[in-house]
Amino acid sequence: MIRVLLFTLFMTGSVYAVPLDRIIAVVNNEVLLESELIEMENTVKQKAHQQRVAVPPKEILQKQVLERLIIQQLQLQTAARVGVRVGDDALNAALRQIAGNNQLSLREFRDVLENDGFSFIDFRESIREEMIISRLRKSQVEDRILVSDREIDNFLATQIAQGGGEETYHLLHILISVPEAALPEQVQAAQEKLTKVQALLAEGVNFSTVASGYSDGQNALEGGDLGWRKKGELPSLFADVVPKLSVADVSDVLRSGSGFHLVKLAEKKSEETHMVKQTLASHILIKTNQLTTDKDAEDRLNILRERVLNGDDFAELARAHSDDTGTAIEGGSLGWFSSGTMVPEFEEKLDTLANGEISDVFKSRFGWHFIKLYDRREENMAEEFQRSQARQQIHKRKAAEELEGWLRQLRDEAYVEYRDF
């Protein structure tokens, strides 16, 4: 964790001096400091204000923020233990992307931060920590999830049985957690907290406000907002419940190994039919190397192009001359491919062609080409696209479920000592 004498609230430009003389918690062999708590607390307040989510009372907010800091610390400790790191090259690339998103060079972005009184070094290290945690979750959770062809088949069959058109759901969530192998008194305490939450909702208190004050979920401080989810991306616990809810409805209490759940359907919408643009084309490629210069490749292709224009068979010339061994055997045919499959310079050239037309010779990152365009079409949810989307949705759902369990296990196995503050 970053420990600095001063911290800044980036969204407002305010600067607060916080002496580093108070330990608020010990997490295994690391300490959390009051400055870190206040820094994140102010960041959460600013974000809540932007999202128009009510901020819970200070005591509850501090408890929520402290728990988030503990989970963050545990992930960084795990990353250090298993060797997950982010080098300067990768970090600088990420920073350049952030700067680019703000239409600035990296140096300009740094100057803007420092001119506004922010520490670029602290900002840089906070991005490094975010990247480390992201890589850790990928290696420990996401990369270990397998999606079988049978799961995809079942997913697609269910979609067809339900009429094909899929709805997406905007969900809010409250979790009252229960530890693994919980003692009876822990379960009772969770049930009492759940009763209080239900009473507040029954009184008409805003769901997001209750979530930010009482939920133990990872999205609590965002008002329990889980974002938009397709049916296939819903946690298994919600999959049969959410589609039956009307907008603004709150589910009955759902029980899982993590504890007690309430889910609210904030919005829903039907997904429009997805039309995939596809192109049928062939090409001939000449690669450059130590023996073949750019001029050599361009000249050779111009000669071949003239032969095609004068009636020679494109496929025969591709088989004899193309350096793309994968397509040369097929006479240069790329088959039907979807928009976005090829590199941008290739697709830009394709976009200028009419059916049956042959492009001029051009260069891409792979070498020099010319293309013959045969046909274009639009396919409604091509099978390849459907299966790819299904795989992504199933993977996302499994990852969310596994991450929740993995974080709970990290927390349950950790030594945490709270200090008065």
C-alpha cells in the first residue's frame, strides 16, 4: 500500500495533511494507516457524489472503507507471495494510455497533475497496485475457469427455447455475509442485520443507500450496483430469480455459501438483433526480409496484379507466389470473415472496393498485398459469434462467483487486528 505524508483528493484538488502516527489495523504482517483510510474515504465520497449515491454515516462509511482496504491489502500480499509484479515498461504503457484518453502526452499529463498539486509518483504507484491486483485475479481466478462446449451448447439451447432475443438487466445487490463454518451466534448476527435491512427497505429507504450502509458486497460503496448483466452472466443464484422480477422489484432473501442476498432489478432492456458484417475475399502477400526490400515486394505484386487484370487466374498465382502459406494453398482465399477480424490497414483497403474489384498494391504490418473482393453479406448472429459471446458470458458469470469465494477465503484465513481510531 502507498504510505505518504500528504494525500490528495484528486477530483476536487483539495490537499489534506495527515500525520502518519496512527495505525488503524494490522493485516497479517502489514499495517494500515489512518491516512490511507481518510484518503480512500474521501475518494469514495467524491465518487458517490458523482453517481448520486447517498453516503452512509461516517461510522458506517469508515467501517466499509476499512474492509475494502483490508481486502486490497490481502490481495497485494498474495501477489507478492506468488510473484505477481508489474514492471516499469507495462506501467508506463498504462500511464501513456491514461494520458492519451485525456488527449495528453505522458509528460503533459504529469505536468497537469503536479501543477494541480498532485504527486505523480503516488499516482503512478496507485496504478501499479491496481494492475497487480488485476493480474492476480486473472491468474488466481479467471485463468482457471474452463467453459466446455457442452456448457455453450446448453446455453445456446436455452436461449433458443426462450425465444432467442436476450434481455439485459441492471442490478443492485445487498450481501449480508456469513463466514465459512460460521458459529450459530455469527449466523444470528447476520440474520439480525438482514432483518434491519429489510425493515429499512420496507420503510421506503433507497436501496442504494441501504446497500452503501449495510452491504458486505464488493460493490457496497457504489450503492450495490452490479451494472448491466445478460442472463448468461448472472450469478447462478440469481439466474432463475431476476428474469421473473419486474423493474423496481426486490427479490426474496437468497441464501448462498457467502451469506444472505437481496437483488433489485433497476432496469431491463431487450437486446437488439446483432447483425455481423462479413466479407469474402482473397489476397496475395509478399513479405519483406533481408533479401526482399519493400520496393522488390511492391514491384513483384504490381506485375502479378497486372497479370490478374489481363486474365490470369488469381488462385493459381496465389498458390505459386503468395507468402501467406495458410491461404496460398486455398488459392489466396480468406473465406468469409467478420468485420474487425483483419488489421485496420487491410480493412481500410477492403472498404474502398466493390464486388469483383481488385485493389492496388498496399503495405500492412505483415508485408505487401493486393486483394480481390468477391462479396459482402450480413449474417444475423453468426454461429461463431454466438458461441464466442456465449463463452464470454459464461466465463464472466463463473469468474464473478469464483472471485467472491476467493476473496472471502482470503479474508477468513487472514489475521486482522483492529486498533482504535
